[in-house]
Amino acid sequence: MGYYPMGYGFEQILINILYYLGVFIIIATIVCVIYGFIYSLIFGAGV
């Protein structure tokens, strides 16, 4: 967490948006990999 002057409020918001967007993409990727793995286990085993 950095310290920003009041004049850089827009940059602060932009940095936060980019940060949370990056975190969301990472989490979404991990979830997709996990679901893909479970899917292949269930349907790959012929259950």
C-alpha cells in the first residue's frame, strides 16, 4: 500500500481497478483449472 497525494485520486482508483482485475483473472484461471481437472476425473473415468 502506497501513500498518494489527494491530487492522484484517479491514479489510485485506476491502480486499484487493475490490481483487483489481475487478482480476479488469477482466481478465475485457478477455478477453471480445478473444474477442468474434476470434469476430466468424473467423465474421464467413465462414471
